[in-house]
Amino acid sequence: MNLKILLPFEIFAESTDVLRIVADTTDGSYGFLPHRLDCVAALVPGILTYETNDGRTAYVAVDEGVLVKAGAEVTVSVRRAIGGNDLGELNDAVERDFLKVDDQERNVRSAVAKLESGLMGRLAEFEHDR
């Protein structure tokens, strides 16, 4: 199989001659082999594992996304990804990077909510004054 992992603004990884892929989906953990029927799977945050013909196993921490298998082509599209060969180091990187981004997203969402509520209040005042 040929595996391509896409991020919103770049290609994170491409690998040919992939023997198997294991990914966490909304319905549990699934394995994908070359002769599996074509499918689409919604991914949840977790570790995507794939093994190549040369015996190398790679681990990629992925955020929410989608996996599409069409023939020998497997495309994974996710918001964020971190690769590694050691699960311990990968776990540390996920905690450090993903959690930091989650805090930033939470702060942005809070600021947007405050802006929206302020705007709605002003619109209500404007409507009342008319």
C-alpha cells in the first residue's frame, strides 16, 4: 500500500510498500491490509501505526481526521501529527505539543465567545433604541 498523511497545509509523510496500518477510529481500533475493501474511517486522536516491507514500524500521533483507503492508496488527513519511533518519546511530545495547542485553542474560543456576546448585546441595544 502507499500511505500519505496530510496536514491542513502540508504533506506530513509519504511511504510506499506499507504492509499494514493500524488506526484508532470512532468505532475502535482497526487494521488495514492491502487486500481490504475500500473504505472511509473517521479517526479519533490516537497513535497510527504502520509497518513497511523493510520491517520498520513507524508511529504517528494523530489528531481527529479521516482515513480513506482506495485500492492500494491510503490517505490520512488530520489536523495535527507528530511522528516518532519510540512510544515513550512520542507520548511526551503529544502531551507537550497537543496540550499546549489545546490551551491556545481554548483561549481563542473564550475570546471569540466574549466578542460574540458583546456584539449580541450591542445589537440588542441598537434594536431596542430603534
